Amino acid sequence: MNTATEEPAGSSEPAWGDPQPPSEGPRWTVRRTATAVLVAVGIAAVGGVVVYAETSEDPGREAGQFPGVEQSLVTAEALHGDFVVEGENGFETVRIQRGEVVGVSDSSITVRSEDGYEQSYVVVATTERAVEPEQGATVLVTATVTGEKATARSIDSAERQGLPPGMGGDREQPGR
């Protein structure tokens, strides 16, 4: 008894050795490949900055400063934001804010950015102060965030950060 059945001619199942059916088109276009390459290069560049920041030993580096990150991105255009870094005790959230001092005491400072974001920071004995903040001054605060509490690591003048006029800096713009 023969249980094998023959497929009728014109069946949709390809037989061994039959030519492959035409493809539906390329799955990866040149644009998609270029985008993937650019994303990979961007990730590698950010990773390089992080590795450099973590491995460089700069004796002139002040506490609360992250080379290549804070000095270029943060002081260039950012008003405020959080990012995560690997600290001495594991990962920690670091908050930066640039804005006007709207409240200051021996134990706290409150800063309001141009977009209206306002944050109060606890000031402790280890908080580095490049300037003594005064009401109305423009400052750059770097803080460690734990839960709802933001503890200032450093307080610096936005003008000292080399920002251009209009962004709290003291440099003259060409043609003025």
C-alpha cells in the first residue's frame, strides 16, 4: 500500500531545486542602512565621551564637573536636566540647572530657569561654591538627586562658564 500522494501540477509548494520566487524588494534600503550606521556612530561617540570622563584623571577638575559633558553640552545651551552617571556608590542621578537665583540662604538655594522651571537645592558643607550666590544672579548648579531631594554639589556663575551674551555670559558678540 502506497501512502505517498503526488502533488497536482501547479501546486503552491516549491519542489526541491525549483528557482526561488522573486523577492518583495530590498528589506534594507540605502537610507535605512545609512541611518543605522549614523545611530551606531552616535552611540559609539557618546560611549567614548563617557569612558574618557570616567578614566581621565584631571587634577584641575572641580567636584561636580564632568569633562566633555558638562562643559560643552550643559553650559552651551541646556537650561536644566537630569542624567545618570556611575558614582562611587553605584549609579546616581545628577541634575544641572542654569538660571536666576530667586532664593538663597545658608542651607538652600532656589533657581528659576528662563522657561519657568524652578528647583530648590540643599546646600551642605561639601557644596563647592565658585561664587557666593546672590538674589538675581545667574548661576549654574550641579546637584545629586536622591528621591525628591536635590543636594547641590557645586554652584558656579553662569558668566564664568563662558556663555555668550543672551545666555547669561559675559563675552561680547562679534559686530557689537
